[in-house]
Amino acid sequence: MGISCYDQTDVFIKELVTSFEGELKRNGDNKDISTLVTTRDAADSQRRQNTQVKELIDAGCNVLLVNLVDRTDSSEIIELAKKKKIPVIFFNREPVTEDLKQWNKLYYVGGNAKESGVMQGELAADFIRGNNDVDRNRDGKIQYVVLEGEPGHQDAIIRTEEAVNTLKASGIKLEKLGYGVANWNRSQAQNRMLQLINQYQNKIELVLSNNDDMALGGIDAYAKLNRTESSIPVFFGIDGTDEGLVAVKQGLLAGTVYNDKEGQAKKMADLVMMLETNDNSEKDSRFTQQNYLPYAKITKENVADYQSTSSSSR
């Protein structure tokens, strides 16, 4: 099978693919089936990804797994696969529903972006209510900034909107100071955070990040400036990457929302096996075209449970 990732430098995607390969090998061993996986990096170029998918098809792949660069531009990949009757499992980045409906051999495995945003907002609201020190200037409002993923990306937009709306619905008064677009990347987030600190100084009380890696980049910015703990805002992430979980355990991240890469990897591997062994008897009960895995809220109190889960998947 062939895998095409939007960007293999994305920490969550790397961990998800590694987990998938482990699940696939276990499935293959159980059924005495050998599997060969070829992975390609689109390096954030949809044109390159389209070319890679054609090459994977020409190389004889039986199943394609695609982590789209542009979720609104899946038509060429779908046409290529449909022509050769090769099933496609889209993962992590969901194509628009109309595209998924083009063929009955198209699937999506991932999370629901709205759920992750709501949970991040709930985590932040609970923390703020339980810690008066978050409101450092005692003005009755929480001054916040957002570290955003790609401009216009559905998950980035939804995660931000839902987190903020949930905080407001919980009775938390907010004042948005600014935002920085960091494309899911830790080093870019550090640079964006340095700019925000330079602009707003100690006014920032809360940082909502669309993923853990950017949250860690924001924390890196404060470490680089040698700021005292009392001047560092509270940070919240999403994904539950290995490093993100460590940061929660250490208290650097107040919380994160676990994006179930183990569950997604197992679902993807099981779906591959069903497609390749023609085991259609369980198809209706186990799989639909859109397969969503639930998120979970993580704080220092329960992070150890998820660290053991993440470690056991490798």
C-alpha cells in the first residue's frame, strides 16, 4: 500500500503513521499476510501529492492512504484511484463530504475538529475557574492570543472558534489580543510567539494553540526570553503528542486534547485488511465512509494513563 502525507515533519502525523505501521504488521502476522508500505512526503504541495499518488498507483499499490495537503482539492486523487479501482483511505484531513460521495471505495478516518475545540475550551474554562492567578491584572477578563494552524484550514478555524465559544458559554470573559499563524510547526510558533510577546508584553494571560507542537513553540519563546514563571501565560494544546504529554506532566502545558492516534491507526489497519481480504461480512458494522474517533481531555491528573497508551502502541 502507499501512504502520502501532507508533511512528514508534522509530529502528530509521524506518530500516527508509525502507530499504523505497527497495527498493520500485527494484523498481517495474525492473518499470515505480508504487507509492504511505501510512504511519500508531499512537503505541503498538493501538486506534488497528486504526482506521488499517480506514482504509487503505477507501482502497483492495492490501497492508498492519503493525508491531504488541501482537503478541498481531492478530485484528481479520487479520479486516479477510481480509474484503477484502488480504494482510498483519507486520514487526519477530511475531504469535503461531496468528494467522499463520488465513490463507495473512499473512506475517512480521523477526529471531529469541533469536538477538539469544545474540549479545549472546557479544559481552559475549568482551569481558569479553579485558578484566580490566571487573571494576573485582576480586570475580570482573560487576555488571550491564539496560535493557529494554516490560514483557511478547516480544523484550525473550527478548533479556534469552538474553543473560544465554549469559554464564553462557560461564563469566562475574554479579550482577544492577537494571533499568530504558525502552520502547525513548533519553530514557526516560537517566532510568532516572540512577536506577540514583543507586542503585548505581560498582558497575555492565556494561549490557545490549535495543536501541541505550536503550544510547545510558544513555551519555547518564553524560555528563550528567560521569563519568570509568574509572567508566563497558561497554555493549552490539542493532539496529545508524546512531547505534548510530557509537557502536561511537567506542568508546562495546563492541558491538551488527546487525538486518538492509536484508535485511528487501528481503524485504518483494520479497514485495509477488510478491503484486501474481501472480508465484507463485518464491513457494515465496523466501517462507514466517515469514521470518527473520539477525543479526550488530558490534564496532569490523568496524563499518565495516556502516556502508557501512547508508549504501548509502538
